Amino acid sequence: MTPDRLAALHARCFTRPRPWTVAEFADLLASPHAFLLTRPDGFLLGRLVVDEAEVLTLAVAPQSRRQGIARDLMDDFAATSRDRGATRAFLEVAADNAPAQALYHGTGWRESGRRRRYYGPDLDAIVMALAL
Ligand SMILES: CC(C)(COP(=O)(O)OP(=O)(O)OC[C@H]1O[C@@H](n2cnc3c(N)ncnc32)[C@H](O)[C@@H]1OP(=O)(O)O)[C@@H](O)C(=O)NCCC(=O)NCCS
């Protein structure tokens, strides 16, 4: 998927936190630490530094939700990170994003912290972790 397509899909999936721009996706993809997992209607952008992996963002097109695409991408993320030497993974999710939190709890992630007002004055980030 090109940065244009990633940004277009992201814009359909996020309002707050705001969607990422084409330039932001291009910059991230240029990093040797980033890795992109794609499905026809979804993607996950991850990053791996030494033994720690991170889910940077995850998006599935609205018309294709509840078909297991995100769960498949999360499983792929864990397997890919493990294969490349990661021993633990983390992510941040908005405190008001119940669908994503349900997805993460269901794929073995556990809450490990909270960043107050991370996404704005009234929106915290929940930090979640997974041992690989
Ligand atoms: C969150 C998101 C990625 C889920 O994608 P998806 O492909 O629909 O998820 P899946 O079909 O793989 O769902 C797996 C499980 O997650 C949970 N889940 C997913 N969507 C849910 C919803 N709307 N409400 C409650 N639980 C939900 C369920 O436990 C589900 O299993 P089930 O369908 O067997 O009940 C998608 O809704 C999305 O792109 N949202 C906007 C962007 C976003 O929030 N990204 C994550 C930011 S951290």
C-alpha cells in the first residue's frame, strides 16, 4: 500500500486522534525500524527497535469490520515481531476507543499504564503491553 492509500484509509477510520498525512506515512515507512502489514481493506504499521515492538497504528475500512481482519493483523504483528527478535510489545489506545480495547484484550494484551491527556485535554491514552 502506498502512503496515499494508507492516508486515505486512515482518514476514514480516525477523527481523534487525527488521521495521519501522506507525508507522515512516507516518513514512517522510510524508517528501517518500521514494518507494514496489509490486507485488502486494512493495515497495521509497526515498529521494532532491538527487542521491543510497537503498534503505531491499525485501521480497517468501515465496510469490512467485524470479519476478523484486525485480529488477523494483530496475530501477524505478534508473530512477525517475535520472528525478528522482539520479546515484548506495546501500544497506546484512546481511553474512549472501546472496540480497539476489546480487540486488544481479546488478543492477549494487558493494560500497563495510562498517559493523562495524551490525545487532548479530555482524552487519555491507555498503554497496553504484550509479552512475546
Ligand atoms: C478497531 C478496529 C481496528 C477493529 O477492526 P475489525 O477488523 O473490525 O476487528 P475484528 O473483526 O478483527 O474484531 C476482533 C475482535 O475485536 C473486538 N471488536 C472489534 N470491533 C468491535 C466493536 N465495534 N465493538 C466491540 N468489540 C469489537 C471483538 O472482540 C472482536 O471479536 P468478535 O467479532 O469475534 O466479537 C476497527 O474498528 C477500526 O479500524 N477502528 C478505527 C481505527 C481504530 O480505532 N484503530 C485502533 C486504534 S488504537
